[in-house]
Amino acid sequence: MAAVIGVDLGTSAVKVLLVDETGATLATGSTAYPLQQPKPGYSEQDPEDWIRSVKAAIIALGKKPEADLSQVAGLSFSGQMHGLVLLSAAMRPLRPAILWNDTRTTAEVNQINQTMGKRFIEITRNRALEGFTLPKLLWVQKHEPENFAAAKMFLLPKDYVRYRMTGVAGIDYSDAAGTVMLDEDKRRWSPAILATFNIPASLCPPLIEATDCVGTLDPEFAAAVGLPKTVKVFGGGADNACGAVGAGVLHPDQLLLSIGTSGVVLTYEPDSKTTYNGKLHYFDHVVPGQHYSMGVTLAAGHSLNWFKKTFAPDEDFATLVASAAASRPGANGLLFTPYLVGERTPYADAKIRGSFIGIDSRQTRADFVRAVIEGITFSFRDVLAVYQDSGRTFKSAITIGGGSQSPLWLQIQADILNLKIVSLKNNQGPGIGAAMIAAVGLGWFASFEACAKQFVEEKATYVPDRKQVERYTRYYKLYHDVYPATWPITAGLLQTEES
């Protein structure tokens, strides 16, 4: 039976999935790569590590007894967003890639805001933030002028991998929107933004749809990994857009809750003219011609990972999360705000830091674990409130990532958000989304909706407990007060630390 491969290029590892025409995942493979943090706030990777790891993951996939790579007809991508890969005339990286979670560009964000103001949001539907690609380009322009002058083109991470696999350069609209250089109305690189910041139009790669076939595999690459050179390669998309498709979130009354390193609350946008005035991200979708919006918690899974590494290094995540059952809703009066690396939605504050509020001597470790889980989920309610304030209503939320593995956490999500929460049998969201792009691109399905009916299957549903909804609503009001009360203190602490 014919199959497709979904390549999910994440922040810490690449995952590859082999999926057949029925939507069954036949085999998976994964290879990790290092993160470079040469200075505080810097987050970089060597793009060659991605190439080596993608090759290794596909080779490992092919060694699985259930995998027959000779049957692969198509391949596509999901990729970490916003990262800057600056290429020389020889189309090789001039410097390490600057990643989405790099925060060195505050001065460049201020430059964008002061220079273009509201006009910038009118063009891009987004406000400038440190994570986006344009501020990174401006940082290189200012601090590494020799690299900027030598650059022929920039790409985003998955686009560089696709280029190395095919020899064809391009960027799909979902990732192009995340550069905040795209004119959302005209679906082209914005001449106004490029001219304002002296960025040559030639640096910007050709724009493609996620489902466009860019060609077939480079014969040398195909031979190296054991794939047929006839495999068709499709554009692919930003990881959050792919995660939404892979979870079947294709209607405006659905939400996607994704808990990875960061946390995402995302929905399909019914109207291409929608604007949230920069309060939420508004991007092109991998569904051609469509859009999605989302809010982001910068340290969702990262908060739990930090807690585990610091206080329970020898305990696995499942056991740690399950221990929160020994506490109760509200964690016995303990609140946690997950601002370990700043926050994006709704505050866009790089200097805010996390807090435990309400510590007393009767609390146990279980209370602290539950407070972290609840704090992450309260941050999702902050994003939900932005949607609700704009008049949006939702029937359900589909959850993927770390939070979807625990029945306890799923019920906490239902009670804090007051929504029906749905978990899936296949929790490979972005990777499945990438596979679905290839399946639709090959013509196996007429639409993503038709593909989702075959590829996406619900596992369990969690409904809100009215008593706990009321209790959590009281706690949420207190949680919401923590940010304005603590930001002057944490900003002062950072300033003192830096002085």
C-alpha cells in the first residue's frame, strides 16, 4: 500500500512518521540535535545538524520491520516557526540559525514599532515580537553587517531542509506570515516593510502553498536514506498550522490546545478579513487560502520540565503529573504563573518572570505540581478570554502534546476552560499534519476535511464539572491579578541582576 512521510522538524529533535492511505501510522523515527545558547537570551542551532538528523531519522525509519520505504509516494514537512536561516550565494548557512525562542531582538522590535506603528499591524495583522523573523534580520543587519551583505536569501528551518532534499528554494504562506514581512491582504512580500527597513526583495524566497509539489527528491539524498527518487515533495507548513490540521481542527467552533515547550491556543478563522489588532497571532494556514489565529504561552511544557529537572530529576513525567491527584483543585491555595521566559499572550512582556503565590507550610509537593499544571492551564484561559472578548464561542477543544497524556490534566483543562476537551488516539499532531499535506497534495483526498475523517480519530472526551468550574473561576480571577502585581518586581529583579 502506498504511504507518505511526515517530517516534523522541532526545536530539540526531528520526528518522522510513515503513514499509509488509511491514515494508519506504520512506523516512526526520531533523532535529537543540540541547542546552542552562547549568551543569555540567545537560542541558535546549526542547520547542518537538521540535515544529519533528518537523514538519520529516515534511515532508522527504514530499518523498522513494519516500514517499506519503497512504497513512499510523497513527503512533506512541519517545522519550528520564525527561525532565521541566512544563506550565502552558494546557498549554505552564513551563521547558525536564530530560533523562535531567541530574545536578543528587543531593540529591533522597538525599532519596528517606532518606525511603522499601527501601519505594521495593518499590513501583517500581527505586532512585532522578539520571536519573529523580521527582528532577527534587523539584528543581523545591525550587528553582523558582513553576513547581511553576503546573504543571497533567507529561509526558515523546514524550508532549508526541503531545499537540501530537492534543490528547490521556497517558503509556504503559513511560515511566510510568521516572518511578519507578508502583506496579508495581497499575499505577497510587503514592499512597504522591505523598503522601510532596507531589506532587498531578493532576500525573500518564492512563496508557495503548503500543498504545492516543489519536485522530487534529489537522487543523492534519496539514495543516502533509502527512498525512491520519485518521491514527490510538498511545501509543508508551520508546526502550529500542521498541528491543527493533524488534530482535525478545521472549523471555527473548535480550539486546538497544544502543550509542547510552549503552549498554543489556536482556532480556524472563518473570515480572511479578521483582525485582533495584534492581540493574537493571525497567520495564513496550510489549508490553501485560509487563515488561523492563535495565542501563545511561552513556557507551558517548559514550566513542568523545569520543575521536574529542579525538584524531581529521577521521576518520569507521567508519575510526576499523576502525583497532583493527591492535591485538590486550587492546589490548597497555591498559584503558579508560568512566565519563566517572559510571556507572549496576552502580555507580550519579555521581562515578566514566574511566581508561586500563596506558599504556606501545610502544602506538599503534590500541591506544587498541581499549581504548575493549573498555572499553565490558567494561561490558556487568558488566551481564551481574548477570543471571548472578540465575540468568539467554541463547542470543544482538541488537545495534543504533553497535556493530552494525563486524564487528570485533561479534566483540569475541561474545568478551568469550561469546555469539552477531546483527546486523540494519535498524538503526533504536527507530524500527522505534515503527512496529511502530502496525502492531499498527492490527490488521495479532495480536501483536508476528507483527509481528517480518515486520519484523525478521537480517543476520549472530558466534560466540565460545574462545581469545579465555579471553584476555578474564583482562582482564575486571583491568577489574573498576579501579572499586574508582580511585573514591576520581576523587571526590577532583572535590572538588578544585569547591573
